[in-house]
Amino acid sequence: MKKIIAFLILIFSCFNLYSQNTYVFLGSFNRDKNTDGIYVYQLNTDNGKLTKVTTVKNILNPSFLNISPNGKYVFACTESKTKNAGSVSSFEFNPENKTLNFINSQKSGGENPVYLTVHKNGKWLINGNYTEGSISVYPLSDNGTIDPMVQNFQFEEGSINKDRQDRSHIHSAVFSPNFDYLFFPDLGADKIRTYKFDSEKTEPLEAAEIPFTKTTLGSGPRHFTFHPNEKFSYCIEELTGTVDAYKYEDGKLESIQRINTHSDKQKDKFESSDIHISPDGKFLYASNRGSENNIAIFEIHENGTLKNIGYQSTLGKHPRIFAIDESGKFLIATNSVSGDVVVFKINFETGLLKKVGKKVKIFGVSSVQIKKYNQ
């Protein structure tokens, strides 16, 4: 009997250890290099509890984070919202020692970097600069070092909203499913810009056959995502609080639906922000800031169109960025104005969200990424 109990304890311990190998990386608008800028937490995948692991100082306003495919390196947009400044920075994460150490930085090639993406081979980093409306391309060394920029594209034209669209504002950079194209929603120009990408070239970005897809004037395209089946893509539009659904094929986008992210009660001042799809491809989630501060939940039909099935308050103010873990079990939202991080459990059948664990307070929390490690 004692052997059986000991065996069960061992199994439970192993299972508990296995459930603790998911890490959550959080950036913040810290405003001061002497305060913590990046935070790392462990996510308990049994109950959704977050436990602090480590933090990083001596960086300013890491507004967006991304992680290398092998999980060894964390990349950050730094010096965001800092006039006449901007940089991209690299850090090495060691899950065994639970450390995150600075490697190096490069100039962002434009003021206010807001989005980073990494090629699947881990050899390229792409950055989008919001204020100056530009794209920067960097080679990555095997040790996580960001090498000097090899390409920079600047855009000028704006659109009809003179307060927000005085010029180009690149707000994200997203690879196609095959990593042969890059898409750049331009909030200022009401375009989704498209480039071909050849990872074997020293200058990998080149003009696509169709260089951009026009969105509705005044819509302000912000973030972009692909369906797991690779047939559809979706763009959230900040200024009109809408999602554009597209049929996707070989670098080309064909609009098939445009649907509100906000409820009927919200009539103006839309501030939609982020968009993600559950790993099983059944549900799409979109965040609304402003007066609503919620996640809009959509069911995805077989033809790629969306049906709104509910809303979930993020229990804070200004949900700028959220992320879904690779199992599809948890959604983590960051409320940048109220400064808190909230974990929700996803119902696999209904797609609805339920808060779990306790809120984590982080001043100016700006971004979140989730990564599971094999330990």
C-alpha cells in the first residue's frame, strides 16, 4: 500500500511539475529605466495562477514583446512612446535558472516601435514603427544578438481622419502561414501593406504583386491574424471598432465580411486593439478599449465569416494586448491604464471566458506573450 501511495505522489509531483512549464512574458510602459520593465511569470495550467519568476530593469517602455521559435530569446520594442527615439532589444531566457538577461539593442529605424515578429527559422526580426510609419528588418545571430538593420521602408500618406491619420502609422507585422509574405496593417493610411519575403536573401523584403489591400476609409487597421486552416485572415480596425474577414491565397486578400467588435450600445470613440484565434480555429477574440474594456467573442463559420456570441469584461481599463496559450485553455489580458493582468479560462465548447486566479498588478502593463517549455 505504501508503495502505491509513494507511486501516486510521484505521479502527482511529475504532473504538477509538467503543469508549471508555461511562462508568461509581460512588457510595460515603465517610464523609468530604474523600475522594472519586463516581467516573467509562471502560469499554473491547473488553476490559472500566475507566480512571479523574474524582472528586468534598465530598459524603457517595452511596448511589445515576441519570442524566438525555440523559446531561448525574447525580443522587445523599447523606447516606445519616447520622442525622437526607438529601439529593439534582445534578451536570453533560461527556464531552468529562471533568468532573463539583456543581450543587445539596435535603433528601431523610426520613432515609436510597436510590433515585432520573428521568422520561423529564427534568423530574421521585423519591426513596425508607428509614429514615423516605417518597417525595419534585422538579421538575428544564433546567440540571439540583433544584427544591424538591413532594410527600412518609410511611408508617408495618411487618410481622412485628420486627428489620427495625418500620415502612415504601421501598427503590426504578421507573416503569412508559409512565411513567404509579410502583412503590415497601416492605421494611418487605411491599407494592409504586403511584401514578399525570401529568407535566403540578404535583403529579404521585396514588393509584392499586390502591394496593399485598401480598407474602409477612416477604419484604422491595427492588428492582423491568420486562421489555423490558412484559408482566412482577419484584421481588427481601431478607429471604427470593426473586424474585416478575408479569404487568403498566395499573398492576396479578398474581403468576405466586415463586422462590429463593439456592442450596439457603443456609438463612437472606438478603440479596438488586438485580435487572436483559438488554436482549434473555432473562435475569434477581439479586444475593445475606450468605454467598453472587453473582449468580443466570435464563432468562426466554415466559410470564414464571423458571428458574435458574447462579450467578456477584462475587469480593468484599456485592454491593449492579450494572448492565448498554445493549448487554447487560457486567455491572458493586459489592462494598461488600470495596470493589471487578468487570466481567463476558455470554454472549449462555447468559446466563452471565465476569470481564474488573481489579478496581477503591473504599472502600465503593455504586452503579453505565453510560451510553453519542455523541461
